[in-house]
Amino acid sequence: MGTPEHLATAGARAWRREPEMREIAGACRAAGVSAAFAEAAAATFGRWEAHKDDQAVTAGELIAELGRGTPSGTSPGRKGLPSR
């Protein structure tokens, strides 16, 4: 992701990686190591779920999404992430 364009195209597909990152976080916890990075990545990818497959999303929109508070329509079981 060296350019804003790379961030935007990755952001439109990031929702696919959230479950994998949650699994990695669980494996880290089970191994007794920090799961912080995997949890942060999952949270980021989850916040971008609203842009699922949106090829028109910009890097600026993705960054702005991260700066907002807890989005509306969240599911309590997903720790403040957008509901599916």
C-alpha cells in the first residue's frame, strides 16, 4: 500500500480479511502472545465493511472512517464494529 490508490483498492476488499484476523488473534492468545496487532487489523477491516467492494471509495474516505466514533448500526457482539 505505497500510494493512496493502493489503500483505496485494498480498503474495498478489506472486509474479507476481518474474520481471518480474528482467527489469528485467537491463535495468538492461545499461544500466550500478544494479539493486539491482529485485533487492531480486524477492527480496521471491520470498520471498512461499509465500503465492501466499493471501487469508488477513496483513501481519504477510508482514513476519515477510522477517525469517526463508533458507527451507527453496530452489533454489540462485534465490539463496536459495523453489523453485517
